[in-house]
Amino acid sequence: MADSNSFTSHFIELRSRLLNSLIFIFLVFIISYIFAEQIYNFLVEPYASAVRDDEITRRLIFTALHETFITYIKVSFFSAIFLGSPVLLIQIYKFIAPGLYKNEKKAILPYLISTPILFLFGGLLVYYLVMPLAIKFFLSFETIGSNSNLPIQLEAKVNEYLSLIMRLIFAFGISFQLPILLNLLARIGVVNSHYLSTRRRYVIVIIFALAAILTPPDPITQVGLAIPLLFLYELSIFTVRFTEKKKEKQVETEDA
């Protein structure tokens, strides 16, 4: 009976924390919709900067009456998820923290902090490096045209551009969680530093295949995702090895 009451109280607490997180995300969504135009201008800036010095007058177009409205909804939802995710992680941590030992709390806290930081780094890489280079790459296929043929010029759609940059930000942000995933797997004994080192050649193939799936079919964004992931994989090997040495010292201290 006590176990049943305990389970019910834990379930109610979990529901309450998830509900609070969803309410916060919804409020951020409302606020984001109010400032949707400013957020839109921020997301469009990489394109605007890349074409600022072009001789051709550039613009973003929409081809359906409702397209701009739907775009603002997407932008608001993107902002709500981006800003609300850390709050959700904190609520989950607060739910599981009472059941953890002090050393377990110290172990999980770095992951809680590094998760949004790595996601942010992935988004910044897209915004400041990958998108400007990709835009220049795609624009290089434009042709001026002549008397015998028509020019090929970009008329980018608002919805398609914003969907692309938001998808890339999420793809890079989630992919940048690789060190956290590998370190968690190492902590529970699924992998170790030796295993990660010996499987490096296979991981390189998997990373480039993953980059090809998550990004548009162009070399700029694919390499732009693959190279940081390779660096993060090497960093993961280093951090896992560091954690293993720390555990060995703790065992030696306890035995002494």
C-alpha cells in the first residue's frame, strides 16, 4: 500500500513538473509570436549578409496567402522549444535528484549544464559559419543568361529558407550531444576509451553518413557537420579516458 502511494505521489510530481515545463514553453511561444518579426529578421540575417554586396536585388518571397502566418507560427514554435528545453531538463533533474546520492548528483550535474551549451554551440556554428558558406555555394550556380537562354536566379521562399536554417540548427544542436551520449554510455559500462579508439574508422564512416542524412545534399553543410562531430568524438575519447582514470584512483584510495 505504501509502495502504491509512493508511486502515485511520484507520478503526480512528474506530471506537475512536465505540466509546468509545457506551460513555460507555451508562454515562450506566445511571447515569441509577439516578437516573431524580430526573430524572423534574426534568422534571415545570414542570407541578408551573404547577398548584401550582390549586384542583383535580392528578396524572399511567399507564394501562398497563409505562408507568412504559418512561417511566424513555425518561428515562434522553434523559439519556444529552443528556449524551453533547458527548463524541461532542469525540471527532470529536480524530479530525479531526491533519489540520487550526493556523488551521483555531482556526476549528473555537468551533463545537465553541458547539454544546452553544446546545443547552443551547434546552433551558433550553423548561424555564423555553415549557412553563410552554404548560401554562397548555392548562389554560385546562378547564371546571367544571354540572348539564347534565360538566366537562372534564386527566388528564395520565406518558408523554405526558415525551415532549412531551423532544421540545421536542430540537427547540429542534437548532433553536438555526442560527447554526452558517449560519456553516459561509458559510465554505465557499455563502452570504454579503448573501444571508442579502436572503432574510430567505423565511426568516421557513420558520421559522414549521418551528416549526409541530416543536411541538404551539398558538401558545405555535410562537411560543416562531419568535421565538428569528428572533433567531438575525439574529445569524447579523452573525457572517457579521464573519467576512467579518476575511477581507478578512487578505487585505489578506497582499497588503501
